[in-house]
Amino acid sequence: MLEALLQVWRYEGDSGRWLTASPGDLISILGNLKHAIRNNSAAPVTVVLTTTPAIYEFFGELDRFLVQTNSLAKRILNQRAEKRAVTPVLTHQLT
């Protein structure tokens, strides 16, 4: 953490908890560990983030899932729209 406060949720064991990271804190999250980050203040947060190449695999898998889900959702909406004579609009922005 470089500036401001950042809340980090880590799932550990059977539950998760929110921790507050302050400037100078090091946050380490192991691979495949459920987590989230949030800024609860109006102040911008500045962090230095390092990761492994595995993050690219994760986002690639997420993108493929969203493309497939989006494609299925479009087909379902189009089928419903044909019955109602309306044109659905559904976009996907990760590709």
C-alpha cells in the first residue's frame, strides 16, 4: 500500500473477514484463495500490484466463460424477442 486505506477480504478456512491495509502494509494473497478489495472512502488508493503469469490464465478463462455465457444469453434473449417482436441489446466488453 502506498496511499490511503484499502479493505481486503480474505476467505480463510470456513469463513472470510475484512482487513484494513494502510500505507506501508504488504498484502499477500495465495493463488486460488477467494478474495476481494474495496475502497470505502472518497480518497483514491494507490497500490503496487505484482502477480504471476497465472493471472492471465484466470482472466483468459473468465473471458471465455463470459463469451460463452453471453452467447447463450443472446440466443435466449433473441428467441424471447422473436416471440415479442423486440430487439434485445446485450454486449460483452472483455474480449
